[in-house]
Amino acid sequence: MISLYDYFRSGAAYRTRIALNLKNLKYDQIPINLVKNGGEQFEADYQKINPQNLVPTYIEEELIISQSMAIMEYLEENYPSPPILPSDSKGRAFVRVLANMVS
């Protein structure tokens, strides 16, 4: 099962959710409030998962990935259908531009 720790106003978490949804992957969304009580990302339980204290964090079995672009690349390589990157280099570059704009 896939778990995604995220915050609804995080651009990086948003683009990760977009990729997961485009791939039609089911996942548990676990909210981490970045402003409540000084930020839930600094709580000890979350720091064990992601010592960088950032969102998103993607967990699949023993795998933990904490950077949104790395998560998206992992999803594309391990769940190739449907693809989120076009087959041509210009199309892939355009998608990467859009992904970076969301952050």
C-alpha cells in the first residue's frame, strides 16, 4: 500500500498527488499540518520518517522517498502505464517545466 504524507497547501505535495491520480494509484493520504502548533513536520514521529521535516513523503512498503520530483520519477519508472511523460523529448521537457511551476 502507498502512503503519502502531505500538506494541502504544499506545491510539492500537490504535484505528487497529481502524479498519483494520473497514474490511477490508490494511496492513503496522511495530512501533516505545516502551521499548526509550530508545524507537525517537527514532531518526533514524523522526523523518524523524514528527518528533513518536509512534505511530501512517499512510503511504499520499505521504500521512503522525500522529494516530489524523485517520487514522480519513481512512479513513472515503476508504474509506466498510463505514462505521465510523453514519448518525445520536447513533450517531456514541457511536462517538466509545468511540474517545476507547481512547486
